[in-house]
Amino acid sequence: MNDALTKNCTSEAQLEKIRRGQELRFRWRDDWPVMEKAILIAGRAAIARNNETPNPNSSEQE
């Protein structure tokens, strides 16, 4: 679930919007802190992955 939400994440601001949206849906659950941590880890990994690739869509458009 978390990877699908964050795989295209490119900034901390975008990750915070994802985290906040999920918090609104799931904060009542006992396991929310674990879910939140997983979202942040997956999101930061996606940000790093997307930042090291120099515009992956440019080759698809040509």
C-alpha cells in the first residue's frame, strides 16, 4: 500500500500531503504510528530514487 502511494513522490512537501491524507483516514487505528513510519520511509526512498534519475520521462516523449 505505501509503495503505491509514494512511488512517484518527488519532494518532502508532496510526502507530507500523502502522510496527512493517510493520517486523516487511519489515525484512529492502533497501528497508525507504524503505518506513518512506513509511509515516510517509502516516501523518502522514492524522493531519493526520483532525484537521482535525470528526467526519466524525456526519453519516452521523444
